[in-house]
Amino acid sequence: MDPVSLPALSCVALCGGTHGNELSGVCLVREQQRKKEEETEHVTLVTVMSNPRAVQECRRYIEKDLNRCFTAAILSTPVSDRTPYEIVRAQELNALLGPKGSDGAMDLVCDLHNTTANMGLCLISNSDCDWICMHIYKHLQTNISSIPVRLLNLYTSPDESSNLASVGKHGLSIEIGPQPHGLVRADVLSTMKKGVQLMLEWIRLFNSGTVFEGGEVEVHTVVKCIDFPRDPETHDITAVIHPQLQDQDFCLLRQGDPLFLSFSGETEVYRGGAPLSSLCE
Amino acid sequence: MGADQGEKSHYFHFSSKMEVINLPAVSRVAVCGGTHGNELSGVYLVREQQKKKEGAETFSLTTVMSNPRAVQQCRRYTETDLNRCFTTATLGTPISDRTPYEIVRSQELNTLLGPKGTDEAMDLICDLHNTTANMGLCLISYSACDWICLHIFKHLQKEMPTVPVRYIHFDVPQSEAYSLESVGKHGFSMEIGPQPHGVIRADIFNAMKEGIRLTLDWIHHFNSGVQFDGGEVEVYAMVKNIDYPRDMETHSITAAIHPQLQDHDFCLLHPGDPLFLTFSGKTETYKGVEPLYPFFVNECAYYEKGIALSLARRKRVAIPSIQVKTDCGKENGGEELKLEEKERTYDCSEDV
């Protein structure tokens, strides 16, 4: 099989603090900005603190989740005094790293996140056939053995993709957990650093002409989300994730498997059709 | 000198192993949740308890959602940490339009559950908390000679074999005690971790449910006249806090808790042991002289308070047998109580 030829990734953006309390990315971007290494062989690296106000307050967001503000519709919303901060910021980031869908956009936007779920390292991609992202995934999986490395495919069209990574020609979120929001674990930070290093290493090798062999990789595609059972009046949750499901991300969930444990002690089971892998945020 | 002190405190605690200390019944009990709005085990436990509205036979149970606004927003607090607002000074601050919400609320709670330091105060306040630190179940108290609290601790330790149960003593005088449980005549926080703030885990929720059940169970048996045998328990006495290394200009942290310390709460930290790993990859070690026990290691809410971890000494405390005081002549009862109070105050200062 002939290798597929793809344009070099000359301009890469590394973003942290898209959620202000997901601290691995915040620390990584701060360190990178202190070192001020922007021009390296074969690739220009731009580092961005995506939501500085949320970072300052160590909150996920101020008014609206920034990482849901990058749909084509929201990016073209006229801005007024009353526009939520994060929508204004999304349009600023789109001007800086995009515009989304145009030739001027960053070749790759890599957005750094943490999750409280036991997900190991997940690369999240909006496309199921972005060979750049798939190869970066393969490279990380081959070279990281300390935690599981997986690829999660959101399978949305560019216009409907609402996350920051979708602004670039290629986009990847690196999501690592478990880590409580608002704190830094050394092991998680170290894994994220390694992940970013390996990604940049792959990009340099790719840009300098290395042929990366194809093969087969395993991908998880998001099918659906399940909410907690809630009180119909107050909307409060009335159950928690069942102990047999808690921390068992990516373990196959079959019909009849425990899903929730109500506060009154009853088990609710998974009633879906096909067995699926679950992620619990 | 240590041995002498130990023997002396032993003597003042009880003169013979058979001596039983009589204490008033614990008739009015408060269980509080949501003092920090994003520590969810307590929030949901109090909500469930309020739905059930079960009375108890030998004591009255009041459940309180301490900081409803913070709970609503799922934040630790809205303007200032409620659990630092219960010093005598803050409780006596005059209220104006500009008074932070939590200070107004602390005074409301003091009226409801106190007033602190008076006869009208709740007999026992149990305040429910979660921590991101790997601390298991901890009872945190301002006293190391409150026999009610220490017997409850002994009971939980015995009846909860799968969860590590420990007792932490903060040696702070009552007027300066800043947290909610100091409003009651007896009080402790029940702190369980690790759990991320804003998240509820079934295992942690169940451990807290069981901890409360055993606490209320003990109170019921105590009030009914059961004699609880004394013995020795291990207590961790808070010594000091250590902050993260920080950038001098921005004040941002420049290191994380070292992987060898992370999740190792209550594992003895020796001088020279790794403490922090800087973002540039350097290890910083513990430079104290005395080996101490770390706790609240990497508690997320403490970053803003300048605390990376706290350190404690571990000590053995002898606790007497206790039994509820039955009705006798009021005059004698009053004097007896005063004598016990005096002994307790003296004992505590000896312990440290």
C-alpha cells in the first residue's frame, strides 16, 4: 500500500485552562510559556491559556462552558454587552487559532483536559478518519506504558463540533484522569507532559519526512450519554454510580449490569440493547 | 520527662482502672452537611435524613444544611469559608449590608445550634465533610480529652474494620475554634476521603452513612445507661502546615506533591523524604527535624489557604470508662460537673 501524503503540520497550538480547574493543562502551558521555546525545528508551537478568568478563579467556567462555544453558529453570533464572557472569548480564540474551516487555521490544535473519571489517557477526536490524529494516537500508545491510552471519537461534523480542538485543521483533546478538579497530581501531570512530548516528537518526525507505517488501531465511538436518575420536582440526583461501575471506565457494560445505587439502597441496572463501554465523569 | 508526663496525665484521667466517669446524657444532637457546598456526601446524607424525618428514642436529632447557597451552586463557599466563621470574635461581629453571606449564616447557625459556650447549645454537633486527600475516615476535634468524642471514635474504629478510622486533635482554645462543631458542647467533624469535590462516590457515601449510624447508635446506648469501658486510643495531634513552593511574583505553585507522598496520608514522613516534585522535575525533601505524620495531603481546597499538607504527632491517650449520669440531687450534680470540666481542661494542657 502506498503511503498517503499529507501536508506538514507547521503551526501547532497547545491549549490549557479551557476549563479553569483542570490543572494539568494550566501548569503545562504556564511552564511552556516560561521556557518560551516557540521555534523548534520543523514546527512553530503556540501556547494558549484558553480561559484566563476561569483559571484565575479556579472554576470550570465563569458564565458558560467555553468548550461548548466553538460551533459555527456560536462563533458567528454578534457580540453585545450582554454576551457571556466565554462566547466573546471563543470568538477571540477563533480569530487567534482559526478561523475555523479556513486555510489560515492552525494545522493542529491540541487541547489539554482532566477528568475525575478513571479514564487513563484519552485522545478525543471529532473525526474517525483523521490519519494524523490516528497516527499520533498509535505513537502514544506504543510509547506510554504507565497508563492505558485510548482514542475516543465524537463523530461530529466540523460545523457542529463545539470544542476548541475543532478550530484547527486537525484537532485533538488530551484528556487524563482520574484527577479531582482544582488540584495537581504529579503522576497525572507527568503523564500529560509525556503525552505532549510524544505528540510533538511525532510531528517533528512527520514534518521531516518520516514514513509512518499503517496498521490497525482500536477506537471507541461515543454512542450516547446516560443521566443520573433525578427527582422530577427538584431535579436533584436520587442515585449514585453503582460501586461495581465506579472506576470501571472502558469495561464492557452489558444489559442487566448494575448502573446506579439509589440513596435508599436499590440497584438500577443498564437496560440498553447492545453491550457498550462506559465512561463515568 | 515524657514518661513522667504520661504517668501524670494517666493519674489525672482516672485514679484506678475501675473508675467510671459519669457524664450528662447526649440529648440534643445535630448532624450538619453542606458546610462546604461541594462536599457532597454530607449534602445528600442530610437531604435523605430530612426526607425520612425519623425520631430517635433517647435523643432528639436535628439535621442542618449549613450553607444552602453554596450547596445550590455546588461551590465550597460563596464569599468566605463558612467553616472559619465560628470564632467568638466572628460570631459577635455586628451585621451590616456588606457583611459576607457566610458570616451572617454562621450567626444564624450559632443561634440555631448554640449559642456557643452556653448551656443551651446542642450537646453534640457532627459536621460532615469530604476531602480529596486519601485520609479514610477521620474524626477531627478541638479536644483530646472529650470522652464522648473519644468513645465514639473507639466505637467507630471497632465497628468499621474495612475503613481506616482516625482521630485528629487541633489544639485550639474554644474562643478561637473556628469551625461549626465548636458551637456544640461536644463536637467533631467527620471527614472522609478521597473524593473529588462536586462528585459523589457510592463507597464514600456508604462509609459516611455507616459512620453516622454508628455514632447515633452509640449515643442511644450511652443515653440508655450502657457503660463503655475505657482503654487506650491513638490520636494524631496537629503540629503544623507546609505550603507549596510558589513563584515569588505570581504566587502560583511551582511544584506538586511528590508521587511518593501523594496518597500516603498518615505514613510517617522522615527528614529527607521526598515532599514536592517541581514542574521542572526537581525533588524537594522534608527539611523538618522531627518525623511527623502527614494528612490533608493535596487537599484541593487548601491551595488557596497556602497548605500543601498538614503534619501531626501521634500519641496514645488513655480514656476512662464512662456511663451516663442519672438524676441525682441538682446541687451535687452541678458541682460534680464543674470538677470534671476542671480536670478535663488540666488534662488537655498536660497532653500537649
